[in-house]
Amino acid sequence: MRNHIGAFLSIPDGRRYLIQVPGSANAAIGDADLANLMNWIVTEFGGSSTPDDFIPYTGEEVGELRKSPLTEVVDYRKMLLQKIALNNGNVTEERE
């Protein structure tokens, strides 16, 4: 995750993914707390992969995204990584 998670923020689908993935979408914390946690994760672990224009998540945004959690994560993540690679070349393979 270190120096890679920020790459998801380079495309809108990737930004949504970080909240809609089951571990986030189903977390037993409130929307504002999840927004704060995700902002901390991105700033703490994103490193150079985080876009310079990163806009922090808000509780409202998180609440809306959690209404549509992902059910097929693996294939969706593969598709996102391909889009990210095409978009900016920062991600070339999937990390488990």
C-alpha cells in the first residue's frame, strides 16, 4: 500500500473504489470518521503516488459512496489498475 494507494486517486473510479471496497464500505465507523481515516491513510502512505491536487474525502462524499459497495472486487481492481497505468504510468501490475 505504501507509495501505491495514492495512484487510485488519479482517476475518479479509483477514488470511489477506495471507499466502495468492502473493507471500507462496511467498516463499523461513521462516514466522517471513515473520511478522516482514508485521508490519513492517503497522506501517510500514499507518498509520491498521491496526486498533488488530492482533495480530501468528506463525510458526505463517503456516505454517498458507501450506498453502492462493490461486490466483485478482484476484477474491478484489475480494470482500475489498467486504467491507472494508461492514465499516468504509475501502476504497472496488481499488488496483493
